[in-house]
Amino acid sequence: FKDEATLAKHMKGCAAAAGMPPPGSGGGAADAWGGAAGGGAGGAGGGGGMDGKGPSSPPKGGGAAKGPKSVCCYICGKQSLVSSFALHEKACIRAWEEVQSQKPPNQRRPLPRKPEVGEDASLEERNAAAQEVYSQEGKVACPGCGRSFKDETTMHRHAKGCSAAAGALAESPPRGGHEHEGRSSPSGGRKSKSGGGSKGPQSMCCYICGKQCLMSSFEIHEKACISHWVETEAKKPPKERRPLPMKPEVGAEASLEERNAAAQETYNQEGKVACPGCGRSFKDEATMSKHMKGCAAAGQAAPEPPPPEMRASGATLSPIKGRTSPSPKSASGDPAPRGPPSLCCYICGKQCLASSFGIHEKACIKAWEEAESQKPPRERRPLPSKPELGADASLEEKNAAAQEAYNQEGKSHCPGCARGFKDEATLAKHMKGCAAAAGMPPPGSGGGAADAWGGAAGGGAGGAGGGGGMDGKGPSSPPKGGGAAKGPKSVCCYICGKQSLVSSFALHEKACIRAWEEVQSQKPPNQRRPLPRKPEVGEDASLEERNAAAQEVYSQEGKVACPGCGRSFKDETTMHRHAKGCSAAAGALAESPPRGGHEHEGRSSPSGGRKSKSGGGSKGPQSMCCYICGKQCLMSSFEIHEKACISHWVETEAKKPPKERRPLPMKPEVGAEASLEERNAAAQETYNQEGKVACPGCGRSFKDEATMSKHMKGCAAAGQAAPEPPPPEMRASGATLSPIKGRTSPSPKSASGDPAPRGPPSLCCYICGKQCLASSFGIHEKACIKAWEEAESQKPPRERRPLPSKPELGADASLEEKNAAAQEAYNQEGKSHCPGCARGFKDEATL
């Protein structure tokens, strides 16, 4: 926990920490866990072990390198700190005595004995002794299956569903020993009329339905069960009807426990319905049918007639196809409590009924051969060998041998961590996240022999014809060992920029070319973009050099750049989606084909690519990059934008202390004959160096100091950047300290970069409430009015809303006043208000 206060809150409700003191409650120099000062690691009296002695001497170095020591409690089995074990032991003894005092005297269990270990015993030996005592004397074992539980409540909860415990859970004190003492009946331990309270009403197990029934009404229950069984079976086809379970024959002197055990055995063998796949038994066919929907092993179990030896023994077919119901006089005489015996398949590892194993085996062999026949001959795996065992081998031995054969030969093993998986598809998923298998190929992907990824056999890592590079040649020679130790090679596609396996690059390239041509054929001829050029690299070029060349071609010719901010996108749809919210692209996104070259060809306008009035449409509005804020602005309004940016920069810096003010970025000097691209590149460089703000830790640049401050909260490198005065050379050059401590703001002529203001001024639209550049507000206003009128014209006349009124302000109103008035108009007239709570929403759909 982050602090001791939080830890103390947790400890109040932590069962494992019951009886332990919170941190800081004990005396001593450094005994925060309750040990006495000077007592070492001990609890009361300085003793922390089970006998009051410290478990071992402290580390020689003086520091507790392994943290606080813990001791296993011999009463409850939980771990407790050595320093507070004495308190924990007292609490455990008190809790044990309170629980036992509430039981009848003959059901009380004695307190577990404290283990006796020598004084020189280590902590591990003490814990082992305590755990052994707890397992033998502290736990409560199920009288049926023998499983142990922490307390009697948990054991009784288990016994309700334990078929082996039915009828065996005595309602009276156990026969002897304290392992099973004190188990009350599940019904709550009500006392009998005799006053002893040890027996209560006697109940019998029904051999037909398996339920418990009072002895006084067992005959009535038996008749009802027989009637219900006969009626249920009469509704089935004659071949699927199951015979009535036979009433167990026991001697007249048999005890109630023996009668119940015989009835339970009969019910398990003849009354329950077993899944034909995994062999699990269920109380009825409806429950078993629900189970089979999700049982993988049941999917391969086919129906079969009972074998001759089973027909001779009187066994009948279950209504669940393929499951035989052995007669009560089975030859084994020792039936499994959960239904018919099942065998493990050495091919698929699933459990199958012994009676239908022959059919399952044939189906598995056929499925294996079909799956392998679809692979290249050199990649096929041989059928797992059937384990050879003697005729007298037991079922457990057969299953163990089959499981071992499946684990070794049937599973697909990870080449990194060696874990086995049921099939290659599951293995491939695992290998994507397996650190040990990083760079290794999935099964069947090696060179030559196992080229499952599309390469010709014997062709190394190549694609069609053995060549996997962009020019049909493999990127490098295969590993000397013959195996692809580093995993399949991948090549970058120069058309779509995605990675493709070397072995299948030829197919990928053809598909990419076909897709490109289909997309371009749907555009007007003057908007079609040419296919990116295949990069030319030497035959001896490495895979990294080929990928770098392909990536460069894709970035220049395959991507689509925003005409406003210059960012590149994978396709025009993504670029147009970006352009809708890009302030620099407002009015700059040409509705016709770009100026020339294929880098920007074929970019249609967001409105659908309508042609301009001039018909040629090759240029569109020109935009320039601002050297102060880095945004794109129309050339026609650049002077206005520049003045606004300078004014905003000066106002922002004037609010800072004189020593923290940054100088205005210097306007780049370019020749009169410089092209627009050269001017924009120079402006972008100036903005990056002087307009942006860099993180003092990792060096990343941000548009303003607010954004950089948010970044620094999670920047590990920035946590170590301490404030320091500017060095002499920085003071001599005129650099000043930034308001972000520890970051120096270089002069305009410095090589590093720093913060930018918030960009050109923006106005709030009184119709839609969005922000828009002041330079293009007139265009935005017209578009908003048109959209409003179109939306309202589709409504009935009585539901149409009037256009929000434009706020009237004086010519000398500031930008903030204009935006506040526009926002108020939008909130009152532009939003759709809820008639109940009066909240406003941006449109009626949201309302």
C-alpha cells in the first residue's frame, strides 16, 4: 500500500491479518510490526518464532534484505509475521476454543498440538512442521472422498455435491480420532427425541434418483420414483429405453450406512446419465444435454452398437447414443462413481467412453490424416504412435500412457518455451506474445522443408519461385542450420506500407496493384494518381535496405497529405476525415486534382470532389506556414494572420516576468524567387526551433507550455531535470529561463526549439457553437446558415426553428466580448433544450 494509513484500513478487514497490530503500534527501534524493543524479530517478549525465539539470526549486512519474516500457524494454516506471531497464536487458540465450546461434548475436537522443533531449526523447518500439524489436525476431511477443508462449513458445502459422501457423512460424532470430529449434520444438527442430539431423523438414499428420503416415507418415495421412471422411458423409442435400476440386495443385518452406500452405487451406475465424450455423469438427460453443448470431447463421440461381450452381460444402450449402461453385476465389480469408464485418446488427448473408443480412434485417425494431407509433404507430421501395453494393464495405466503419447507427439510445441498446445492455430496465437519465441517462426514456416507460409519447397524464404524480395530474390542467405531460427522474414510494401511475409510478397504485391487500379479507375481521369514506383535496389541489398527504400516510396507516393497542415494519411478517406477538423485545411482543400506530381494527386474535396468553376482545378487556394504558430494560413490573409500572431505573442510574453519572456521568432529570410514549398519549409523550421516548447527531460517539442506541462507529469525523464541557473554562455547569448523550471529558452539564433502561443485568433459561431478562424468566419457562417435552413426545411412547418440571431456588438468590441455574445446566442437559440430539465444539447438527436 502507498502508506501506513491505507495499510491500517486494509488490515481491519483482512482475514489473514486478524490479530496483528497495525504499523507503528509497537515499541523498539525499528519494530513497526509490534515486536518489543530489543527483542529482535520476536513478538511479545521479543520472541517471534513458535516458541518465542527468533527464527534465525539477522542478515550479516545489517539490512533485512528479504523483508519481514512470516511463520505458518499450526492452528489455522495462515501465514503470520514473526514479530506478531504470539498475538496471532493467542487469537487462534481463543477462536478455536469458542467454536468447540458451542458443540456437544462428544463432538468437540482437541486443539492441534504445537509442533516441537529444536532451537536451531530454521524458519523453513518450523513452517514445514506447522503446516504438517495443520493438515493433519486443523483441517476437516470429507468422509467420502477424503479431501480436506479449512473448516466444517466448507466441508459440508462440498459434501452436498460429493457423490462419495452421500450417506457416509455421519450425523453423529465420527468413529474415532480428531481428524473428523465435530461434523454436524447438514440439516443443522437438530437433536433427536432421545436427547443425545447425535442422530436426528434417519434418511435413506434412493437407488433410482439418488436423493435422500426419510425412512418413514421411503416406500411412498420409491413407488413414486418407479412410476416416474416408467412414464419417462415410455415416451422414448423402444431402442432407447433404459431399464429400471435394480434395487440393491443387502442383508437384513446391514447398517444404514451400508444400505445407503449400496443405493448410491446403484444410482451412480444405472440412474445417472454419462456424457459420451468426457464420461462425466449427470442426474438427468436434460442436464447432460446442456453440458454436451460446450463439451469438446462429446463432439467426436459417435453412436455404436454395444459390443458382444456387453450384450452377453445384459448391458443396454443409454438414450445418449454411444453410452452403454452396464448391469449392476458388472464384471469389474468396482465401478467408477461417476459413470462408465473412459479412455484417454493418444491422438487428441480427449476422454472417450471405453465402449466407443474404437469408433473415436478411427475418427481421430481420419481427421489427423485429412489435416496433414492439406500441408506440403515435407511439413506433414506422423500419426502419434499407439502406446503398447500388456493385456493385464489397468485403466489408469492405459490412460497415463495415452496421455504421455499425446503430450509428446499429438501436441504442437512452442519452439521458445516448449509449452504444448492442442493445435498449430493455438500455438501461433501463443507465439505472438511469447517472449522466448520472439523472432521464431510458427510451426511449418522454416526454409525449404517446412515452408507453410507460401514459399516453394526448397526455395528458402522466397515467395513464388523461391524469391521473396521485392525483385524476386531472397533478402539474405538462409541460416546455416537450415532452420529459420529468426522467424519468417517480412517486407514492407511500397504501395500500402504494410508488412508482408517474404514468401508471399509476390501475391501481396499483385493484390495491392489490383486494388490500387480499381480505386483509381473510379475517379475522374484528371484526379487519378499513378501507381507508386517500385524501388530499385541492388541485388546485394539487405532486407533492412529494401524495407527502408519501400517505406520511403510509400511515404512519398502512397500516402495522401493534408493540403493544410501537410500531415500524411494512408488514404483519402482518412485525410478528408482529418480535414474536417483541421483549421489550416479550411478553404485550402482543393476540390479538384492537385497542382502536379503524384504526391498530392487525386485528392478530392470533402464535399465529394466537385470540380472548380475554372474547369482545370489544378491549384486551388495557396496556403502558407506561419513561422510563429506553425499553422497553415491562406496566402490572401497571411498578413492579417501574421499581425494577429505577433500581437498574441507579445501579449502572452508581457504577462511573464521580464527574465522569463521569450523573444519573437525571427521571420525567415528567403529570396524573392523562392517557391512556396521553400518558404513553407523555412517557416516550419523557424517554428520548430523558436516557436515550440521542448521538454527538459526527453527533449520532445510541444506547441505551447500548457501542453508541455501536461506531458511532464508523466515523463519519467523530466522528473530528473532539476532547475538550474542559465550557464554563462547562455547568459552571454541573451537566453532566458522559461517559466518551466529548469528549461532555458534560447535566443532566436539558437539551434534548439521552444514554445508557441495558441495560434491565430478564432471566433465562436453563434449557430453551431464551434470555433472558427477569424479569417474564414464569413465562409463558415454561410455554410452554417445553409445547413440550418436545409435541416429545418425537412421538418413540418410547425416544428421549424428560426435561425439564431447574430449578436450585435460595436466595432470596438474585443474578441473575448464577441465570443461571449456568440456563445450566449448559441446556448439560447442554437441548442435543443430538454422540455423536462431544460438542459441544452447540440442537436435534436442527442436531445
